[in-house]
Amino acid sequence: MIAYITLGGIAGTLARWFLQGWIQHRSGLATFPVGTLAINLIGSLIIGFVIRLATGSTIVTPELRGALTIGFCGAFARHDTVLKDTHVLQHSASPSPPFRVGI
């Protein structure tokens, strides 16, 4: 089980790094972390889909469920990245004062 979670974590980390950079670059918004927002939304959808599909069925084995939910999604949708991006955005000079109150 640990090997499945580890492999899922490696895949999730690499997917996040490539996809987040690509989304951020394509958005054209250098000041707002669009890549982080998109990754976390996608990660939430993936984990919801996997849990719904895997619960009470034999389609997904417990090992695969662990690899996808704990490993891949755990590394893909990282909470600490949201905290870091929010901190950087809050202390930058670019957001307007009402936006700073929101975060």
C-alpha cells in the first residue's frame, strides 16, 4: 500500500508542477495565483469522483484508491501552496485594498 501511495504522490507532484505552471503562464495574470486555484479545484473534483466511484464497488481496489486519493490528490491539491500564494498576494503591492480584506 505504501508503494502505491508513494507512486501516486510522485505522479501528483509532477502533474501539479507542470500543470500549474502551464495554467499560470496561459492565464496572463502574473499577480493572481490562477494556477493554484485551478489545480485545487481539479484536485477536489478528482478526489470526489474517485471516492464516489470507489466506495462500495469492486471497480477500484483499496490500493488504487489509496494511490489516487492519498497519493496523487494529496500531492496534487496541496493546502500549503494556497497558504503561500495567499501570503505572497496579501503582501504584494498589486491587489486592491478590498481584495486584501477578502484574504
